[in-house]
Amino acid sequence: MIRLRGAVVAPVLAIGFAALLCAVALMISGASPWTALTTILSQLGSGTVAVDTVNSAAVYYIAALAVAIGFQMRLFNIGVEGQFRVAACVAAIVGGTVVLPPVLHTVLIMVVAMLTGAAWIAIPALLKAYRGVSEVISTIMLNAIATGLIAYLIRAETFGELRGNNITTPPIPESGWFPGIPVGNGQIFGMVVVAMVLGLGYWFLLGRTRFGFELKASGESKTAASAGGVNARRTILVALLLSGAVAGLVGLPELLGRDHAYTLSSPQGYGFTGIAIALLGRNHPVGIALGALLWAFLDKSAVALDVVGIPREIVLIMQGLIVLSVVVAYEVVRRIERRAEQRRVAAEVPHQPVGASA
């Protein structure tokens, strides 16, 4: 009963707290909260906003899953940004160079992206497992190195091509594209299906496999898990490599469904957005999906705020306040539940009379 109450109270408290903070932020900026809300909601059926929201949500969802895998073991893979960018660049180079039949070509690009993402996090994983080096430090340093490596790989002297004022990898032929799903005036990325499969795989891995149990047990207490026969080093390595492999897929929805090449102007920042969405979704596959859809919808509807005189940057504040509200609300409810459980246990323990013999 306590868990059920907490499962209902926490989200309701988070929504209410977030709505209050967002309203205050809007009033401070001189805008009307009601005008901002109605303007944002009016975008639900406007043009291709719905399709664009789903497409962006798929990218955010994959990034958040990559982060959540590490979170399950109390590992902070802040390097998803570098992993997905290097993986997208290498996959684009391979995809634009080789010639294969349609399905095989697409599969090869996806495999290359996953292997590249896993390889990019391999060094931090080994340092964490065998030397105890913080994965936060090593992965964030690799983010900076990733920028330099990408700049080198797509130079005209290496694998890139100069097209106008932009530098790009060789275009991926149509045999390597991932077919989309036409919807109205837009087209949903075919990789949305892959994102859904990854979500199901994440749920199955954590809830129905021995490795998932060992992953969560190690996250709760490495000492207790080791005493129970869990190989902590192996678990750390597998968890981080798996996180990196999933991160390698983050850039593919746009690469295979829209851009078909990697350029200097290719999108960035998805790795850091994934961290916020993983926190917003509480590392649960359904919660992450809802968080990704909300985040993507706010992104796509922000443009409409300019029309009514509200700075679109207010959406960034709203997104941050929503994440903060969720974290605070769940922590408050968790502490209340823990104290209630302690009182219940104390009430059930019989009190021994003073002076009674053992």
C-alpha cells in the first residue's frame, strides 16, 4: 500500500511543483503562464510538429537509455555525447565508402556505430574496473578528444569532402538508408522502431536476466554483491561497454533517415539531454519514453512562443525546472516512505519488559 501510494504521490507532486515553478519563472520574465501554456498546446496538431516530436524523442530516448544503463550501477556515463558523435562519424564514413545490398548495408552501418561507441568507452571502462578511476572524469575528457578526432576524420585530406562552405563525409547511398514511415506531411524515422526495441531489451535485461540482477545489486552495494558471488569488475566492464554501444546508435536516426552524411554542422548535445531525460524518467523505460516525448515536444513548440512575444529560451528554463521537480519530489516521497516503514517496523517489534530474563 505504501509503495502504491508513493508511485501515485511522487508523480503528482512533481507535476504540481514543476507547474508552480514554471509559472513563477514565466511571470518573472513578464509573460503570462496561461498564454504560454495555450500556445504550446496549440502546436500539437500544427504542421509537422507531431512527427518532428516523435523523431526527436527517438533520438533522446536512445541517448537516455545509454545513460540509464550506467545509472543502474551508479555509474555516470557523461561521455555519451562523445561516443555518439564519433560513432556517427565513423559509421557515416564506412556507410559512404562500402557498397552492399540494401538491408545488409544498413545493418553494417548500425553494427559499426555500436562497435565504435563501445570502443570509445572501453578505456574509461578499463580504468574504472581495474584502477578505480572515476568514469565521470575519463568520459568527459574523451568528449573533448572526440571533437578533435571528428575534425580530423572529416578533413578533405582524410575522409571528408568540401561542399560549399561545409565539410562532409561521402554521402551514404540509398542502399544504406533506413526507410521511414510516411505520416501526413512528414515522415517518421524508421529508427523509431529500433528505439522501441531497445526499450524492450532494456526492460528485459534489467528485470528478467541474471546480469540485470547483478547490475542492480552492484549498484546498491558492491561489497554485498561481491560477497554474493558477483564479479564487480566484469559487471562494470559489461555495463559501460553496453552503455557505449547503445550511445553509438544515438546519431543514426538522423544520419540514416534524413542527412545521409556527417558534417561539421551535424547536431550535438544529445548526450547531455539524455542525462536529463534519464533522470526525468527515473531510469524506467516507460518513464524515459514519456520524458523524451515531453522534452521533444517542448523543443519543437518553443518556436511558437516567439509569435506571442515570449522568448523561446524560457523553454530551457521549463525543462530544467521539470527535471529538478521530479528529482526533488521523488526524494521527498522516498524519505517519507522510509520513515513510515521505520515506524511500522518499530510498532511491530514487541517491547521486552524491564528486568526480564533472557
